[in-house]
Amino acid sequence: MGDTKRSAGRGSRLLGNRAVLVSTTSTILFFIAVAVVVALAPGSDIVGERFLNWVHLKQSLLGTATAPSVAEAFLLNVRMFMIAEAIILVLALVIALVRGVPGPVFFPFRAVAVVYTDIFRGVPLILVLYMIGFGVPGLGLGYVSTRSDITYGIIALVLVYSAYVAEVYRAGIDSVHQSQTAAARSLGLSRWQSMRFVVLPQAVRRVIPPLLNDFIGLQKDTALVSVLGSIEAARAAQIYGAEQFNYSAYVVAALLFVLVTIPLARFTDHLIARDRRRREAGGAAPGALGTAAGAPHDVPGTIG
Amino acid sequence: MPRKLVAVLAALLVLAVACGEASDDSAGESGAQGGCELSDPPTLEGGTLTVATDRPAYPPWFEGSPKDYSGFEGDLAAAIAERMDLDIKWVVEPFNKSYAPGAKNYDFDINQISITPERAQAVDFSDGYFNNNQGFLAAEGSDIGGATSLGDLEGAQLGAQVGTTSLAFINERIQPESDPKVFDTTNDVKSALESGQIDALVTDVVTTVYLRDFEIKGTEVIGQYPTEEPFGMVFEKESPLVDCVNQVLEELKGDGTLDGLQEKWLQDYLGVPELSD
């Protein structure tokens, strides 16, 4: 996708004209087959009524006098996601860097980073939510214990996802060949400078797809924050469902999540494709030393 | 690629329309069930009445283990089985699943479920067996402790369990200044009240008294509001058994058995001052 100029006149870059025709036909046939099976199933009437009732789809999207609007509630998911994502990007990088700091003096810091990632990758998010959301206010610690449940929810999301994302960063950093650091050091860059200007720019670019993958997961997991009391999209759907005894509201919530996720997924694809093209074009990625494109003056073009 | 995407979307649309159309004619009809032979009730398993409720099940609605529940609802179901000359068997059914389409592994669900017209479009209800009032539980000595009307609760941070009529009641009748908090289970609402995340917990008045006496120290029931919502047993739509259960329920009401059960299990829970509008 993305580069329409190139694909014009010769079909999809990946498939070619004939292949596009075949793939389109097979896709249509596949979905017709699924539609027929679903429509002819003995329980299709009742399932259609409970999950895809037009009146309920519309009504739950907009809300009723007693049930909140799923669309409005979804804004809370987006808000939590945006705030959490910004904090996670920074915090996880710090953790990954701390984990990589050499020298015996820094052992305790490395140990803390390791223990942190081990624990928070292992503990289910819902448990962290309960411990932060019900535990911290229970402590009676003044300011710390009187924040809103949304704040506690975001803290829990940040704690868990930073552990994942730190590992993603670390994998990226480890994937940059030792010779890059060695070359940077031989040019007179300090350890920190070579990390900042040579290793990180390459590492981060490599891990953007898995990073975005984690963020799609984060986006969906914002729904779990509802256990602490606030009404986000999935909870709004649940309220509507319980009131009307109909699941259509869940379908509405699902569609809203998908609507946000698809552009993110396509954006990831786009970044991967662009990266591949750049590498195929022969130029090394910005930041890399020891190649034509890698002169130090164009180094700081980091997260490309 | 874009063409393929369009094709996928078109196919999805076909799918949605197919399901949507198929569903239109089945909507809105109420369950008209014919006569049911009490001597030969059409249960799932011959000789057994399979009854479902959620877990954990709370006293005084349920007492004891799922093998042989007692409590108000437990005893009521047992009495119905006895009148039909059937053995009783309990199974677990989460509230949110009780209205799912598809075959059920029980004859009916009894779980303090209020009868509403909207819900009655999706499932069949028995006649009511208890009239529920909304109750309000707050920390002892809190600002809203002296509330005498619903208006006094407008400024409070209220909390309720998802799927309860309490939540609809808050939104419709109290319309508080800040949105109510909503939780998965009564236990979670309890935690929120204990940790001060909410000022008052709203649920049926019986449960509020139970929580005050046995679960959360230092709380008081501020009052109850007489909504008088009937609780009903939930059946699959068009279930032939509803009529039999209603016949038995009629008997139990007529000969004072139901009143006796209410007195035995719920008496201590109902003496709570009423709140005005």
C-alpha cells in the first residue's frame, strides 16, 4: 500500500494483475461461503437478533437515558491509550538502557531492571489493576491514595506495558552489531554518545513494528481498566447488554476498536515496507557507521 | 490491494445484511406459551429440575454449597422442584451469559434478576417472586449519612455492579453530578467503598443490609427507595416450562409458602427507612 505511483499500470507490486484478479475472486467467494454458512445455520435468526440487531447497534452507539453511549465511552479508551503510550515509550527506553549499563557499580540498577521486567511481564494485567486500583487507595496515603481510578488504571497499564516494551527496545539494541559501538568509540564518541547517536537510531527503527504491535495490544487492554469503576467502551457495551439482554453493543465496541487499530496496522506495514526499500536501495539506515550514508553529520535523524 | 480491501468490505457487508435480514422477523414477539402439564413437566432431564445461578451466590438469597443451596432463592427453587415431584440440580450461570442465544444446560436461572420489558423481549420470565427495592450503603458518619431523599445523594460518588437495575436507577432517578462508577462484581464495589473510591454503594436493599452486617465493618444503610421491581426466573425464549413454574408459583403464593420463605430469610433485611424523591 502507500506507494500508488509505483503500482500504477502493473497491478499490485506484490501480486501482479492476474494474481490480483484471482485473489479478489477467491476473497469474495470465501466471504460468500462464510455468509451462506452463517445465514443457513439453524440458530442464525437468534444470533443475528442478539448480535447484529440494527436498532440495538444504533442505540448503543448513541446511548440511552439509562445506558451510556459506547462511542462517548470509547473516547476514554483513546485518552488512556494516548497518555499511557507516551509514558511507556520513555519509561521503557530508560529501563532498557539501565539494563545495558556495563560495570559492577551499576549492578543493583541492572538487577532492579531485570526484576521489574520479569515481574510485570509475568503478572496478569488485571491483577496489577486490582493491586494498584484497590490497594493503593486502601493504604490511606493522602495524595497518593486519593487519585482517580483512571489514574490508577493508567499507572497499571504503564507498569505492565513498559516491561514488554523495554524488552523490545533491548532486543533492538542487542541487534545492532558490536562493531558499530566500536567504530563510534574509535571516532572519539563517549559511551553515551555512541549509544545515543549510533546504536539507538538503528535499534529503534528496527523495533518499530513490534513496538506498534504492543501498542495495538495496549489499546485493547485499556478496556480492562473498567474493573476499577470507570465506564469505557467495553463496559458501556456490557451495561447496555445487561439492560436490553442483547449483545449488539459489544459488536459496536469491537468495531470502534478495530477502526482505530486498522490504521495503526497499515502504518506499521508502511514503515516496514519503507525500511525494506531503503535497505534494498543500498543506502544504510541513518546512524549506521562504516557505510556511505553513515557520515556522522547526518546521524541524529533518529526515529525516521 | 485497495480493490481487494473493497472486496473484503463488500463481503462483510453481505454477511451483515444476511444476518440482519434473517433476524427481523424473530424480533419483538413475546413468548406465548401454551398450557403446561404439571404432572409431566418438560424439563431438560427427566425427573430432574436443573436450576442455574451465578457464583459466588450471596446470602440470604443463597446459603450453603452449590450441592444443596438453601436461602430464599435456594429454598424457593427447591420448593418448586418438590411440587413438581422432581430432584433439583444446581449449575453455574454467569449473569452476562444468561441471555446468550443457543442451547442452555439448565431449565431456568434464578439470580435476583429484575423483570423489565426490554429484557422480556430476549428471554421469558416467570411471574415475580419478590419485589426488590434499591438500597444505599455508605461509610458510617459520612456526609451523606443523614440523607432522607434521593436529592441528598446527587452530590455523592455512587457505585454499582454492572448489569444491575441499580445502575439504571442511578442514571434515571438520581442523575448524580459525577458519573456513577461501575464494577464487575459486588465484591469489587465493596472494595471501592472500603478504599473510599466511592461514597455509597447501590444495590438491592437486602444485599446492602447483608454487607453491613457481615462483610464491611463501619458502614450504614442510609435507606431504601421503593422501586418494587419484581424478580423473576429467567427461561429461554418460548420455553414450555414457564407455564408450569408459574402454576407452582401461584400455589406457593396461595398457601403462604412464599411468604413463609420471605419471613424466614429476608425479614431481618427489610426494616430500613424509606427515602423520599
